[in-house]
Amino acid sequence: MLSSWASHAEHSRGRRHPEPAAPTRNVFQRDRDRIVHSTAFRRLVYKTQVFLNHEGDLFRTRLTHSLEVAQLGRSIARALGLNEDLVEAVALAHDLGHTPFGHAGQDALHDCMAAHGGFEHNLQSLRVVDHLEARYPAFDGLNLSFETREGILKHCSRVNAQALEAQEPHGVAHRFLQGTQPSLEAQLCNLADAIAYNAHDIDDGVRSGLLTLAQMLEVPLFAHFMNEAAQEHPQLHTQPRRWLYESTRRMLSQQVYDVIDTTRAAIAAAGVRTADEAREAGPLLRFSDSMKAQSADLKRFLFASLYRHPQVTERMGQAKQVVQELFEAYLAHPQHMRPEFAEREDRHRAVADYIAGMTDRFALREHERLTGKRLL
Ligand code: MG
């Protein structure tokens, strides 16, 4: 059922440590299963997406976000003849490197690591699957296939790409030096990530009371679907929750169809026949220009009205303090970390790896234990 431009499991560039094939699963199915069984994956359930994990049971966490990205990704992959197993593996792993407390945690850790190579969550996701998971007797990490690792490393600075390239010539960082694209499956996960968070952040924003439906009627893309839904079902005016869900459902569907149609046309226009030709052909997996512009407007709205809402930024200020103070405490007293981190010689990076792996609530408990302060 796969198209010729899909990533075919039998043509995988393979794993860094060669392993015999599994009898019943292909290489990407096996990658997905390794990710699902990893420790880092289970931690996603207690990591903040936008709202702190303990603020409410129904807000998205990194785990439910990742599942939504996988669902959207698989739907689009099937329609385009792309490899659903690879899409699922990349989607489930794409946020494994996120710190506790969302972007506030990452910013704080990046500041702490400024003189030691910085901290970047994409690169950290790759570190998790390449080095930090400790589950196999013969190697560190999960030993995933090239294609899954390529999809996980969705951004990379030139400096970081050069460092990775030195360790793994012509590896997953090569494309950042060459200016080429990753597989179509990887491109799809990037876009599915944005489609997912734009939609679920509206839902969580309204649920939290920080956004209102009246405000959403000011955002053209979403307002279009709210008006359309209310015309067909006038009772929605008195059922705000259902109105929100129906509008979100319509927006998600429209965005999915838009990606499918635009990408099919782009692949045909580029005359791409194989996965490697797709890598050379520029970004093919994309929105139409009009949907891209409307989606960017929605994203700008969410930045201004939700991510920078005083109630959100106040908590994020405290979250940064937790991460900074944890960093200082472990740097001064590494024995407070688990032995495999305490014993490492690259102490700054070891502290960053240790903190990055924490769930929100473990970070808060550790912070209280080490500083006596109760924040958040
Ligand atoms: Mg994400």
C-alpha cells in the first residue's frame, strides 16, 4: 500500500549497532515498540505541555499531545501512501527530550548551560533515544533506525549539527549542513505537531477560562468553523463545550484535507519517485499558502492571548526558578542525583540530562527537598 516516495522499512539505512531482524515486525514497528516501552515515554504523562500537570486532570500533557500527533500523522500518512509505522514512531518520540514545565523549563536549562553547549529539546530527544535510555545489555539508548532518529531531530543549529556530524559522519545531522529535507514521514510529523497543538491549546485555553469563545470568534480560521457549525446546529449557541468541540473537529479535518491535497500536488509537480528524491526536493509536505497564513495567524493569537497570559507567565517564572535552583544544587552536590548521573565527569551536561528527564512533580519534590522552598 506504500507509495514509491514513502520510507520503506526494507530500505532502512539501519541501526547504529547492527541487530538481527525481528521475525514478525519491521524495523519501524520495532522502533515504535521500543519507544512505547521506554522510561522517557512513561514520564511524558507527568510533563507539562502548556498547563502545569497538577492544574487540572483534563489538560493535555506531553503524553496525550504525542498521541494526538501520532493520530493526525497516521491519518495523513495513510492518505498519502506514507509509512504509518515510521510516522507513529517519530510522533511518539518527538517530545521525549522536553524538560519539566514546558518551554519555561527548557529556557531555564538553556540559560544554565549557556557556557556548556546550551540545551535544546530536539537534540535532547535524540540524546534520550541514542544515549540516556539504559535498557539493553549491548548498547546505550534504544538503537533506533536512521529514519526514526532523522525524524526526531527536527531542528538543529549549525554548531550542533557539526558536532553530531563529527561523531556520525553522513548521519542524522548531515541534512542540516546540506540544506536538504528529512523523509516525508518526518516532515509530516512536524506539521502534525503544529496542527495538534494549535487545536488542543484552544481547547485547553477555553477549558482553563483564560480564553473565551467570544475571543475565538475574532480569529478568522476558527471563527469560520464556529459560524459554520452554529448555522447547521443553532442549539450550539447554548452548548459552548459542544460548540468548541464541533468547531475544533471541523478545523482539524479541513487542515488534514488541505495538507493531503497540497502535498499530493507538490509531489506530482516535483516528479518525485523515491524517498531520497523527496529529501532533495525541498519541503513537499505542507499546507496550501492560504491555510499556512491562517494557521500562522492562529498561532500568533495563541502566543499573545494564551502562552503570554499573565497567569501562565507568572507560573512559568516560578518554574524557571525551580529549574535554576535545582541546577545549582546538583552542580554543588552531585551526590543528590542518581549514581549514573552523579558519577559522570561531564558534570554540567549530566545535571542537564538529569533535570531534563524529570517529571514536573518529581522536579518540585526534589526542589523542596534540596532548598526547603515550596513553589507552584
Ligand atoms: Mg510536540
